[in-house]
Amino acid sequence: MTEKKEYQEFRRILREALGTDKQKEYAEKVGISPEHLNRLLNNNLINCPSKATLDQIIKSLQILRLFL
């Protein structure tokens, strides 16, 4: 079992990726459950996000930057 940590920088990036979307909308875009997204954003300690979750978040950030 992996150790849970704060991952503050990850949370900052995730909030940036979320932008003005509601959590439910963003979770659908990324392909994770709204509950999982909520845990990633709001629990003090979380497990390291999976590679698949990180890849989807990176993809959403790249798309967001195309419109800035």
C-alpha cells in the first residue's frame, strides 16, 4: 500500500486545470468520477494519482492553453 501525502503542487495544477468548470463537468472531461476528483481536490492526504489520471489532466491543460 502506498503512503498518502499532501501533493500540494499537484492540487494547485489540478485547480488550474479545473478552471471555471464545475467539478462534475471536469471529471467527465478527464474520465474520472466526480467523487474521485473531489477527493483529489479536498482530502488532506491522498494516494499518488495514477499515470492515467495524470495523463488526462495534462491533456486537459494542453487543450486549455490552446484557447488562452
